[in-house]
Amino acid sequence: MALLEVKDLEVYYGVIKALKNISFEVNEGEIVALIGANGAGKTTTLHTITGLLKSASGTIQFDGHDITKIRGDKIVGMGMAHVPEGRRVFAALSVYENLKLGAYTRRDKNEIDETLQMIYKRFPRLLERKNQPAGTLSGGEQQMLAMGRALMSHPKVIVLDEPSMGLSPIYVNEIFDIIQEVNKSGTTVLLVEQNAKKALSIANRAYVLETGAIALSGDAHELMNNDSVKKAYLSE
Amino acid sequence: MEKSMKINFRLNKTLKSNIITYGIVIAAYIIVQLLVNAGQVSNLMKGLLVPICIYTIMAISLNLTVGILGELSLGHAGFMCVGAFSSALFSISMLDAIPNAGIRFFFAILIGAFFAALAGIVVGIPVLRLRGDYLAIVTLAFGEIIKNVISVVYIGKDASGLHFSTKNAMALNMAKEGTVIINGAQGITGTPKNSTFTIGVILILITLVIVLNLIHSRSGRAIMSVRDNRIAAESIGINITKYKLMAFTISAALAGVAGVLYSHNLSALTATQKNFGYNQSIMILVFVVLGGIGNIRGSMIAAVLLTLLPELLRGLNTYRMLIYAIILIVMMIFNWSPKLIDLRKRYFHKNRAEKERA
Amino acid sequence: MALLEIDNLGISFGGLRAVDNFSITIEKGQLYGLIGPNGAGKTTIFNLLTGVYKPNTGTILLDGENITGKKTVDINRAGIARTFQNIRLFKELTVLDNVKTGLHNAYSYGTVTGILRLPKYFKVEKEMDERAIELLKVFGLDEEKDILASNLPYGKQRKLEIARALATGPKLLLLDEPAAGMNPNETTELMDTIRFVRDNFDMTILLIEHDMKLVSGICERLTVLNFGQVLTQGKTADVLNDPEVIKAYLGE
Amino acid sequence: MMSFISYFINGLSLGSVYAIIALGYTMVYGIAKMLNFAHGDVIMIGGYVVFTVVSTMGLGPVAGILLAVILCTVLGVVIEGVAYRPLRMASPLAVLITAIGVSYLLQNIALLVFGSNPKSFTSVVTVPALKLLQGKLIISGETIVTIISCIIIMIGLTMFIKKTRAGQAMLAVSEDKGAAQLMGINVDGTIALTFAIGSALAAVAGALLCSAYPTLTPYTGSMPGIKAFVAAVFGGIGSIPGAFIGGLLLGVIENLSKAYISSQLSDAIVFGVLIVVLLVKPTGILGKKINEKV
Amino acid sequence: GSGKTSETTAAGEKAASGESSGAAASGEGSFKIGGIGPITGSTAIYGQAVMRGAELAIEEINADGGINGAQIVYNFQDDENDTEKAVNAYNTLKDWGMQMLVGTVTSAPCIAVGAESSNDNIFQLTPSGSAVDCAKFENQFRVCFSDPNQGAASAQYIGENKLATKVAIIYDSSDVYSSGIHDKFLSEAANQGIEIVSDEAFTADNNTNFSVQLQKAQDSGAELVFLPIYYSQAALILAQAKQMGYEPQFFGCDGLDGLLTVENFDTSLAENVMLLTPFAADAKDELTQKFVTTFKEKYGETPNQFAADGYDAVYAIKAAAEKAAITADMDASAICDALKTSMTEISVNGLTGENMKWSKDGEPDKAPKAVKIVNGVYTAM
Ligand SMILES: Nc1ncnc2c1ncn2[C@@H]1O[C@H](COP(=O)(O)OP(=O)(O)OP(=O)(O)O)[C@@H](O)[C@H]1O
Ligand SMILES: Nc1ncnc2c1ncn2[C@@H]1O[C@H](COP(=O)(O)OP(=O)(O)OP(=O)(O)O)[C@@H](O)[C@H]1O
Ligand SMILES: [Mg+2]
Ligand SMILES: [Mg+2]
């Protein structure tokens, strides 16, 4: 059975139907990419999965549990982390405090510390700016913090909303390396990206979202060679 | 060709909404007048007509500060207080000089608006640098200061002119035949009762014209841009201080006008917590929030309803304020709860869809 | 003739020297790129240029006029307009009104004229509407003119921000990561628009961007910033092949 | 000089009462980011509970305070759950207005239950007054207890927020509720906890307020509530030591201006000083200035 | 306590139902008397006291056969001590068909309502509106003393009895009643050879901490502290003075009445306090004792001076009505014209004075009693 399974999801903003009967699944150990144009509903999908939004109908199964009606914080406790769109770091808190909050669901001090060191190693800038209020970090630095903070929970599944946005080219590569690394160490990844090329290159499978519905799905490499995908999302 | 049609259409849309707003006021006025002439209106309701006008103007005026300028003011009743006292002082001291009540009242309105605007500038210049809750607390403080200061002011009039003191009536050192006009905490008594429903409605309409036309003008856009994003507004060359101050001052002047109506409706005027203190300021904020922040028409309706409500609950005697509080809470939740808003929207949407299908 | 001359600009935050000894000259009509690793100080330079921060050292000359340390409002009136890395629209205003707000200083009538709806009001408002729609057309936003800005999708919000900045009639336009959050197709479209603006509005443009396709596609010259200091400056192709730049910024 | 010291000390007594109320205010204000105008009325309810237990039922003051703390905590959580929670994602102004409604509600319930006549409150403090300089300077037991309680509460709250998970969760919730939820924080639970603590403090404040100024009416809490709110802003919104210092300062300024300028205008002067302070330091005495990153 | 609680609530309900039954019974044979005062809000104690005092009187009168054979229906409206709400309350009563008004309780609302009632020519007798202008118009009378009257009487009493030469004042500068007495006291004190050594105020927003005012009085060497204020603040002042170890002579007016009945009040604090008051709940006369007992039974509280004023107001109306022989079917204006004259012709033995008479300008003629609190009870002086 899939680790994360979304079935017939419908979500509204007021009267606007943002998601129309979306179904997809993410298997344990996979990297699954979700691509689509501006306003297609990618962020909405992720928000619904982690409980920031409530669905009107449909079900979401995670790790064998139905999480459709479960409170968002409990979903996180079950092992799902989310790097949100717009980064949403705690602006007044220091980088260190932000990271500590990432590990809120964990108890073991030593393990937390281990993860922290691991994150500092991957993002040396965060170590350097440990005590700076997160709100004064540069855009890219905040993106790193958001990523690091999510990793602090040592999740089973990590859900990433445009993690490469605002990062310099060198860091874009770095971040995709990190995603792959995280995935190798056992974390399943659900990835939303505008940089479809990069996303498809590291993903196992992918779904294409168009105006709130799944338009295409399949093996990532196959999709990369799909003509319509090429035309619409890869600009080739 | 097509372009200009579109522009016209847009203007028409705001125009339409404005016309509805004016229309509601005028229709309400006509209906009430007809009912009054037919003898269908109780004394209580007749007595409430002017207060309703007063609070409607207050609600519109505060909505300019809270909804359009986007700053929280908890001292709006202070401006009303300034308008009330300055105009009452004027009217009483001019009772003989200007015997025509209409002309005297006209000037009283201007005087009230002027002094309230002045207070608005005096408070606004230093204070508008502050933001959010800090501004709120300072406006609250200002309202309390005005109230506190006014209740120690003594002003008297005799042959040699006006006398002023902050100690007591005797310290005015007036000639024997002099009269005390403002007697400290005892306030002003005997202000001529010039406020009428008709004048009130005219003033509401003027207030509406000022506020609605301001919103849809160049200055109004500037004010709203400051509300939506201060930094971006600066970056496109909008003088933030100027527009904040403008909105604040206009808002204060309108509150002053409401104050004039207030003081010329009752023969006893004192500055208490109840009428000009933070309680009153907050009550007016209730109108604005309940009716919809930035929604001028909504805040007018809320002002009318909430002015009537406690009077309609009179039959409940000692329970009435309790029930009033409960109704207020329930209305707030009903109006503002995101869940209920969604539910309502979807319900209406469904209804409309079904109607269209039918 | 140089439109913008910056000499020895610098600012510190606490102990951090965010920008140091930064100098640059931009000619009229140029399309200039400012790139560099995250946290290098690019946005900070925009903030210094627009008076959001006051520099500790250095001078900024715009068209020969010294604008160092001036207020944001005055700098905009002197001729610099910008967009923001994290979009800052007037969310509760319509798309059209966002642009008309940008036209605030270009068209004028008094507050009283507005309140009393004197004939001048209608005349000027009409002119503003027309001008605003003209601008919206450039960005393909004229269809959405009556929508609230906050209801636009992300990519269109970025475009609207540019339109609003242009409305102030600047000499110099600063764009902070205009392509962030856009997919490759939208980016290509945006590149065309930026070129169009430069050509048709006689605009000088300084932009920050991490999308190399856009940078190499439209920028004529580049300055690379690293740790607050200029790493290198020059023609786009040269700069992008500089091994130092590859090492610090581009990778691979 | 002698009288100055005495005015000053009396100002401290007054200020300590403001401070203890302001601590509870700041707690809710800083975390839930809402002006809880009903806080003063929870204090009043706390006062009535203590009064009923001590003066009517004849139990000891400790029992009174304990029961008040329990009841006010429950009350706070219930108010939050029923009146504020449905408006969690709405404009903060909407919650502010609802809080006004709750304030009226509590006042009118008290009016119906306890009547309008003032009740004379028996002090819960048994610490004797401190007499200095041959009895010329008296520091009352209430003042001593209030200041000590303030300090204990201040340190306790600071430690709680700094050191505990729940405290960190509160900080996160105060910044961004959605992001806090993404950290696995139970947002509703955290806010309820904040109200619980705030209301428990209100109960203690009620007992001490009524001990220092031993009269109790349904409106006892409203003016001190507003003053304490001013004190909290004075000290810097959300800053716990700020609330303490703001409260003390407010009390001292109020008393000194009464003594040396005008007893009629002391409120105006206090508010005037507040305005001046905020103009010089727009975020209050200890408030941090967070620059918005552009 | 809990027993008291339920009784208070019950009283509220009664008042509410009393009104509705009144409406039902409003046939030809009954007089409609309205009442106005604050029964919610921070001054509710005064309004509730008057409401109950008057209610008690009306019940007695009705049980006794009414006025001129007609029963009285009574309708009391809340004004929250706000001028605007008071006018609303007045209009509500007019709609109900009020023929005579007992009210309003507090001064500023009373003045505002006076302008209306004089216009409508409705008879108005305020139990406790003490500001000068509360009896400004011909149709207005009052039961209590006017503020200047009390201010002057206090100064004279202190001067004539040589109670003190150095006097301090603590008053409520935001309150009409208090500042009214204060002002007159100041001017009269000069005539009495009294030196005002300290004159300090407080306000409604700042009425719990009196340390400064007391200390100034103490430092200035005042032998007597004049308190033209209400008893709820006085209770605090006494407690705080005690804490400071300051024990001057305290002297107050009718507002201080009620001091001894504050629930849980340590009456030893009030020992030796003097006040000029027309009413004392502890007085030994039969009328007072009966009133106090019934009131306590009915409302669970000891009545204060406001309750007595309300009670007397109703009896004064009764006397005047009987004198003028008005009937229930007369309209309000006719009743007013009749009572205007008869009020000046009656003499009433009430709780707040024996042989109370009224002058044409609406002022009562009665002697204030000076009482001193000794061993926790009022003792006449
Ligand atoms: N709060 C909201 N209220 C109303 N409509 C919304 C809201 N948020 C999103 N939408 C609409 O829902 C649709 C889906 O938006 P969503 O943010 O999920 O898209 P996305 O695929 O993440 O786009 P992007 O690439 O721009 O991030 C869009 O049409 C958007 O305008
Ligand atoms: N107000 C501030 N206080 C403290 N440090 C700041 C402040 N503003 C910026 N910084 C720091 O200055 C450095 C430069 O920031 P800036 O935003 O200019 O970077 P940038 O080059 O725009 O990066 P990015 O490409 O990630 O947006 C960063 O390290 C940032 O943390
Ligand atoms: Mg998105
Ligand atoms: Mg940047």
C-alpha cells in the first residue's frame, strides 16, 4: 500500500473550487513531483494534505491511517513535514530557535542535536547566522532555513513547495542534491516545483496538475520526454 | 471605442453602489417622515432619530480611519467630545448675538468640525508615526486626556467677555451678572435643542459624499495604498504622512460634526466615560467591525441596529445589558467566523445555481 | 552618459558588513544584471538605492543628482522605481487601481476637487484610466483590471508590480527577482516584456535574478556580488564564464 | 523629601497592582495577539470568588485564591473556546469586539449575581506592613506581597516561555499559526493554555487588587484592566519584564503627578507621559523593534 | 452570599414583571408613575436603590387602597447614568402613558430629562438629583437637598460648631454631585473662618487609590477632612487613612450614608465619622425601622439614602395628589398643573425629614440632621 494516498480530493476557497477530484499516491521511498502552471492548485494540494486546509470531499491516507479529518499538528506528529510556499519562517525568532521548533514533535535531546549538526553541515550559512532573527535573513537564506527546519523533524514524508525558489544556481543544485540525499536516507518526498526539468530529473514519478485536476501522470523520465510536457513546462 | 465603454462600466459599478447607499438613507428618511406624520412612531423612536444620525456619522467617520486608512483608533469619541463642547460653547455664548437658530446652528456645526479637525491634526502629527496597537493605545490615551481636561475647564461669560479657569467657577472672577457656561464636571447646561432628524440626515448625506467621493479619488487611493502596503506606497512616491494625516483629520472633523448634533440634542452636556470615554469609542468601533471593516454601508446599518437594540430590550429590565452582550457576541461570530462565512457563501451560491437551472 | 553612478557604497547590520565598497556605473538605456549568491547583499543594495536603508558610506548619483540618504518618496520622485523580492501589492485594491496609484504623482487634482467631483476630477480620472490600461496591456493584464490584486496568480502579481513601478515614470527601474516562481514558459514571456519596456519606455533597468536563462538572455552587463563586495563586473558573457563566478555562484 | 519618598512608595504600591494585572494581559496579548478587553473582568470574577469563599463561606484566604485560580482558569478557557476560537482566522479586530461583548457579559452576570452594592474586601494578605524611619514610611503588606508575586510570576513566565516546549510553541503560534501547526504544534491547545495561564494570573491579580484597594463591584476590573493594558504597552507589547516595569512606572508617575501637578488631571498627565514615551520610543520601554525585511 | 444572590435576582425579575402586569392593569383606575435611573453600569447602586425604595412605597400605598382610590402602576427604566439613555428612557415611559415621573436618580440625566418633561408638562419629582438645574423648571421638584445647599450647610455646621479651622477636602472632580457641593463649600468656608489647607480631587476613572490626597491632607495639618462624595469611595478612604495612621475628623454629606451597610465593611473604620444626612438606616423612629426591615426582607440589603429618597418621593406624590384630588383619568399635563400647586401646600413626614415642605422653585424645606458614627451606629448630634 502507498505511504500517502489521495483520493477524489475536492477543495474550495469560498465558492471557488480549487481542486477537482484529485487522486494520486506516493509510495514509500519515492520522490514524486507535482508540476503545473501558476494557479494550477499545487500549493492547495499540499496545504490540504498537511491539514492547513480542509477538503470538501475525498480522502487522504497516510501510513495506513485516514488523515482527512485529523488536525494538522497530529499529521505532522505522524511523520509528515512541510516546507511551505513563501517560507514562513518565524521572523522574530532566531535561526536556532526556528530550527529547534522544527524538532517540536521529537523528544530525544541527543538525536535532535545530531540532526541539528547535520543541518548546520548542509547549510553552513545557518550556523553562521545562528542568532540572527530569521526575518532579517535574505530570501535565499530564509529558504534554506525553511528546508532545514522541516528536516529537523526527521520526517517519514517531506512535502516541498518550490524549495528552489530564490536560490542561487549553485544552491539550486545543492538543494536537489540534498533532496536526493534525504530521500536515500529513507524519507519519502513529494515535490512541487516550477523548475520542472530539475524536478523531473530527480523524481521517480510525476503528476501534472492543470486548473485543479490531474492532467497527466507517470514515470518522471517518460514525462520529461512527453511532448506536451516539454512544450508547456520545459520550454523547449 | 470598446475601451471607453469598459471604463464607463467600471465607474458605473462604483456609482451604482454609492447610489444604493445614498438611496437607503433617503428612503429611510422618507419612510420615517411619513410614519411620523401618520402618527405611527412612538416617542421612544422619535427620540432615537437624532442619536441614530449621530452614531451613523460616527460609524462612517471611524470607518474612514479604521477601514480606509487601516489604523486602529480607540479614541474617536474624543473628537466627538471636542465638537460637542466647542459648538455648545459657541451656541450658548451666541444665543443673543445670533438669534436665528438656523444660522447659529450652521456656524455651530462649522465650529465643531473645525475644532475637532484641529484636535485631529494636533494628535495626528506626532502620533501617526506609530503603528498598529501602539497607535491604538495612543488614541485611547488621547481620548481620555480630552475627557479629563474638559471636565476641569470652567468658562464663564460676562460683560467683559469670556473668562477661563481650570480651578473652579469662582476662580473665573466674573462680574456679578456673569454666567458660567462650562462648569467643570457639571459641564454645560441649556444648549439650545437645534438638532433635528432632517438636519441629521442631511449631515449623514454630506458625510457620505465626503467619504465615498474621497475613497474613489486620487487621494483616496493614496490613503488605501498606505493601508495595504506602507513600504510599497513609499516606493511609488506617496507621501505617507500627508495622506494619513488627511484621512485622520477628515475623520476627526466628521466626528466633530456628530458631536455638534449630540450637544444640541440634549440640554445637559457632561464629559463622562459613558458618552466620550473609551467605552464610547469602542462602541463605535463595534459598529465599524460588525458592519464590515471598510464597508461604509454595513457600518451605517450596524450603527442603526446597535443603537436601537438596547432600547428594544428595555422590557427585559435588569437583564437587558446581559442579553445585549450575548447578542453582540453571537452577531460577531455569525458575521465574522470564517467557517460560517464559507457556509453562507456556498449556500447562496448553491441557491443561485439552482435558480439559474430552474 | 551615465544614469546611475554609485561610489563606495556600504552598510553594516550589527557586526555584519552586508554591502562594502560597492561601486557601479550604469549607462542610460542599459539592461544591467546584479547577481550573486544568496545573502550576498543584492536586495540590500536595492534598499540602499531606494532609501529604505541609509548607507554608512558612499554616494549615489542619479542623472547627476546626489540622492544619497534621501527619503524613499523623494527618491521615487527623482526617478527610481522598484519591485520587491517578496511581492508587495496593494492587495485590497483592484489591478487597475494599483497602477493608478502608481500614477499618483504624474496626474494631479486636489482632494477637494475629488470630493466635490469638479469637472477636473472626471477629466483627470479619465486620463489616468487610459494611461493605466495602456500600461496593463503591455503586461497582458488589461483583462483582469477589475480583479483584486490579491486574487491574481503569483506570476501575474509579479507583472503587476512592474506595471505599477513603471507608472511612476521612472528613469531607472529596479527589479528584484522578477522571474521567481515562474515556470520556464512564463519566464520567456517575461524576458520579452522586459525588453519591450526598455525599448518602448526608454528605460534603464537594473535587475536581480537567479534564473540564468533570463540573466544571460537579456542582461547586457553584469555585476557579481559576493559577501557584500563586487566580485567582478563586465559584459554578460565574460562574467558568466569567469571561473571565480562559476565557483562562487554558478556551480558545476 | 520625606513626602516625596512616601508618594513614591505609594506609587510603587499602585504600580505593583498594575504590574501584576499587566503580566496576565501581556501573556495573552503577546501570544494570542489579541487585545483581551475581558481580562479586567476575569479579574473581577476572581475577586468575587475570593470574597465569597473568604467572607461569606468563612474559609481561609489560601482556599479562596486556589478556588479563584481554578474557576478563572476554567472561565478563561471556556471564553476562549466559545467566543474567540470561532474567529481564529478572522480579523483581529473582530476578536477584539467579541472580547468587548464578553466583558459586558461578565459585568452583567456579576451585577445580577452579586448585586450593584460594593462589597468590602478582606485582605488576603497577612504579611505585616513594613515600617521605616520610626513609622513615617509605611510599606503595606499588600505591596510587599504584590511586588514579590510580580517578580516570581515574571521569572516564572520568562522561564516557562524560554525553557519549556509549551513556551516555545507559544512563541511560534504568536508569529504564524499556520507555520506553527506545520511544526506539529497544537495551535488551539496552545492558545487555550495561554488563556488558562493568563486567567489564572488574573485570579491572583484579582485577589491582590482587591486586597490593596478593598472594594469590589462588578466594574472593579475594568479601569485597572485598561490601565494595565496601557502599562503593558508602555513596557513594550509582549515583553514580560516590560509589563512589570511599565506597571510600576505607571503607578509612580500617576502618584507623583497627583502629588505635584494636579489631582484632577493626573489621568491626563499619565496618558500624556505615555504618548511622549511612545513618540520617543515607538515600541515601548523594553519592546524590541523588529525591522520588517524589505 | 448565595441566599442573598437569589433574592437579588428575584427582585430584578419582579421589577420586570411588575411592569408588564402594570401594562395589563392599566385600566381606568390606575395612576401611572414612571421612574428613571441607572440600574446597570457602574452607578447601578443608586438607581437600584431608588427603584426599590419607590417600589416599596407603591406596594404599601396600593395595599392601602392607592391614591384617591386608584392603584398605582409603576414602571422603572434604566438610563445607565447617561443623558442620552435617560431621554430614551423618558420617551419609553411617555409611550407607556406615564402620568408622573419619579426621577431621574442622577443629576446630568435629570437635567436632560427636565428639558423634555417641562416641554411636555409632565410632573417630575427627582428623589436624588441634587444639581441646581435639576429643579430648574416649574414642573420639577426634588426630595434631596441641592448641592449648594449641602455645601453651604456643611461649611456652616463645621464653622458654627467649631469642629475645625484647618480643613482638607477630597472630592470627585468628575462627578456633578461632588463638585457641586465642593464649589459651594469653598465659597462658604471663607465666611465661616475655615481655612482650606488642602483641596484635592479624584475622578471616576481613578477612584481607588487615595494615598496622595490623604497624605496631602495629613501634611497640611488638616484637623478635619471634608468628603462630599459617595460612600463607596469613602469606605476606601477610611481604610487607607487607617493604614497610614492618619486619624482626622471625617465629615461628609448625604452621599456618605450607606457606609455602615457596605457588605463586610469594618465599621470600626468609620468610628467618629460625621455626616449631614437626612436619613440614617439605624435611626430609631418607627417609620425608618419599618422601612428598613421591609426593605431588607424584600431585597436582602440594607437601604441607603437613595432608597429612602425614592420612598419619600412616592409618598410626596401621594400627598400632593390627594391634596389636588387628581384622578387617574386625567392626562399628564393636567395632573402636572394640579400638582405644581399642591406640592407647595403639603407637608410630608418622610424618612428623610419631618414636615417636609416644598417651595415653588422645587426645593425641599427640611432640616439636615448631623449624625456621628459611634460604636458602629449613627448617633444624632
Ligand atoms: N486564499 C485563497 N482565496 C481564494 N482563492 C485562492 C486562494 N488561494 C489560492 N486561490 C486560488 O486557487 C487556485 C490554486 O492556487 P494554488 O496556490 O494552489 O496554485 P499553485 O499551483 O500553487 O500556483 P503557484 O505556482 O502560483 O504557486 C488559484 O486559482 C488561486 O487563485
Ligand atoms: N535588517 C537586517 N538586519 C540584519 N541583517 C540583515 C538585514 N538585512 C539583510 N541582512 C543580511 O544581509 C545579507 C544580505 O542580504 P540581502 O537580502 O541583501 O541578500 P541577497 O543578496 O538579496 O540574497 P538573496 O539572493 O538570497 O535574496 C544577508 O546575509 C542578510 O542576512
Ligand atoms: Mg503555489
Ligand atoms: Mg534578495
